[in-house]
Amino acid sequence: MEPAGAATALQRTPLYSLHRSMGAKMVDFGGWDMPREYSGIIDEHLAVRTRAGIFDVSHMGEVEIRGPQALQLVEWVTPNAASRLQDNQVQYSALLYPQGTFVDDILVHRFGPEHFFLCVNASNQRKDYEWIVDQNRFDAEVEFASEKYAQLAVQGPQALATVQKLTRTELASIRYYWFARGEVLGIPAILARTGYTGEDGVELYLPPEEAERVWKAVLEAGREFDIRPCGLGARNTLRLEAKMALYGHEIDDTTTPWEAGLGWIVKLDKGDFLGREALVKQKEQGVARQLAGFEMRERGIARDGYVVRVDGRPAGRVTSGSPAPFLKKSIGLCYVPVERAGLGQRIEIEIRNQPVGAVIVPTPFYSRKK
Amino acid sequence: MYPEDYRYTKEHEWIRVEGDTGTIGITFHAQKELGDIVYVETPKVGTTITAGKAMGSVESVKAVSEIFAPVSGEVLAVNDELASKPEKLNADPYGAAWLVKVRLSNAPEVKGLMTAAAYQEYTAAEGSH
């Protein structure tokens, strides 16, 4: 057993003390002291798949863009067509370098024709903000807004029923990937029908000083559904089953949307944007490698970074690997050469110097019945 | 939480010695830190293990941890049940979920391990970082 490392000068969310007092096991996640788990990753994962769970995701960053040319700036720094967004609509997108690789993956919310709200990854928030500021040759104002928001994700088949008890905003009328600016317990909130678990649910953006009150109220309202407070451990296994990308794993500054299976967020016909030229070129030439999902066929668990072998030779690496608590399998994502990424392709994962059999399978591994 | 007649390692294994035989497992603290244990890999019967060297691994949903041999010796028995029921390591780390039994090849090694009181102090200090 390796002893756990000591934590130094980690950042904290407004709920940090509450997590500690509620007995969460904490973990250093990209410089943030976050709950890893409460009742156990498996228990929390199954709660979200079958009932409801709440996550503190206040470590996520927010950037707001305003002004007459706010849309032009968003269109320039993201590959998806922000111009197609309507007020109160959300879009999964990215920030790309000129070479077409990821600065980050983001959610773009349109507050109004001249006001956009970006949700970005915790460990990238400063980098993202500075990147957007550097690219801002428009009449637009860019605000680092992370300190203005706490974020709680309530996820699972009973998530809406739980949160509905606390708000007059009619949640059922918010479509998937849309949001409302309303209230929770009378506290001004953004209520977005989004999530990172593969389940239905809402993500609440709140004033930080009110986060604790809302967290407690959600747990109380969800008691009849046996709701669970959840940590980042379950968040990771849930998103992996749903094949949602994680920055630093499936995507980073060396991978492009084509390679990552995220070509659907690239709208080449929308006009010029950062990375477009490189992506056009890569599309013409074709990608050499591709993200693929696999499940273990022999006993063993693939982990992040493990070598993938094809035809007995190293051919790529596991980007995320884990037991899948709901599917009760051992699954993972990896980059493999395109010609070896077909369904049914046999591969081997090198686990402690031993090749262990796996097979490429369809993804997402899990999708909820709608 | 820490049986008095066991000895403990800094890497959170325990050993119970009877004559020249030692039974080895991981501690309550270890399983708690790991969380839900889903996979166990133990050495095979007849192989030798060396004090301080890796002899297998346990995996939780989140992570892999190596198991280090508290003593040197020959593996006499392996708890095969853990292959299909690794969660027993969370439920009963000192009893039903022992990992291996070994014949000690260098019995004085045991004296170098921590007592229950020393281990408890050690884990308390580790947790207060």
C-alpha cells in the first residue's frame, strides 16, 4: 500500500468545510481539494443511474463575454456554431489552438445576443481566460467570473423531481441542453438541463455564499429518492460509461476533435475560426489515430496511461480506464491507429507488464433510455 | 480497529504469526483509504516473497495499490475467494479477507514491524497532514 500524499495549498470550493464535516474522503483534483467519495464510488454511481445524486462542481470555471461583438469573439475562439444558439440554449464546444488541438472543452450558454457564459474546466480556467483575452480583437468584454459562481450538479432519473421542490422555475419545460435564469429557494440561479453523467439532471450556478444552503436543501428534498452526496470518483466513472471526454485524458493540446470523435462540434461551414485551417487539412489527409472504446475480455482493469498493444506491438495508450459500476464490466477509452479501431478489433492492454485481452466495442458504453 | 496480536507495516499490511507461519492481509485503514475494492492479485502458492518487495496488488474503483510483503518466505496458501469477492477486503480485512499464508524464512523480520499501538500512532500522524 502506498501512503497517500500530503496536500499543500489546494484551492477550495465554498462547500469545502461542509464536505469535511460530512465525512467525505478528499482528493487533490488538479489543484483543488475536492470530495473523492462519500458513501463509496459504486454506491454513488448506482444512486445516480437509478435515483439521484448531487455533486459539488464549484471548481469549474466561468468566463463571461459581453458586448456588441461578443458573438464574433465566441465564434472565433470556438469550432461549434455559436451563431445557431438561441437565448437560454447551451452548446458543447471547445477552445482550440491554431493547430486544431484542445485548449479546453467548454459549454457555451447564450444569455442574450450580446452576452455569453462559458463553463470551463477547473484546472484550465486561468489558461482559458487568458487565451480568450489574447484572441480578443473584437468589441467584446471578457470577464473571469469563476468567483461569482458555485456550481452544483443534481443528476439522475429523480434529479428534476428533487430540485423542482425548491424552485418555481418549471424544470420539465427546460429541454436538454437549455437553461433558465430563475431561482432556487428564492436565490437567483442559472438552472441548466446539462450534466456530465449520462443521466438527466440539472446543473445549478449559484452565488457562492448560498451554495451550502442549496446543497442541504437538495439533500433534504431528495431524501424520498434516497439521494446521495457524490464525489469526483463517481463523476468520473459515470462520465466514462457515457463516453464523455475529460481534458487531460481523451483530449489535450496534442489531440484534435477529429481524433477524439468530437467532429460533431466542428462546423467548418460557419466561417473562419481558430484551428479551422489545421482541421481542414487534417480532414483532407485523414487522421492516423482515433479514440476507441474497449472492454476487457480477460481479468484485469485498464488504467489511464497503460500501453495498448495491437498485433503484439505498442500502438497507443489508455486515456481513461476503470471498472464500470453500472455495467459491471472493466472498460476504457484509448487511442489506436484508425485501421485498428474497428468494432470487434482485438487489442491487449499492458497491465503490470502482462498483455491482457480486450476488444473494441461500440460507444457510448451506456446510454440512458429516453 | 487494529488487533493487538498483529504486526503492521508502513505500507498498511498486517501479519499474524503462529509458529513459523504468517498470515498476511491489508489493514482497516488501507481498505478505507482505497474505497470500494474490486480486484485483488496475490502471489501463487509455492512462490517466494521478499520483505519490502511487491507481492501483489489491490485495486479500488479509483486506483491500483501494490501490496508489499511484510516478511520473506514461501507462499503456503492463497485466499482464492478474494478473486470473485474482492469486496470482502472492505468488509472484513482482518478476518475472512486475509490474502496469503507464508512460511517465514527469516522470522526476526517480524520484530522490525510495528505493534498495533505504533501503527495506530503512525496512521494518525499520516492522516493529520
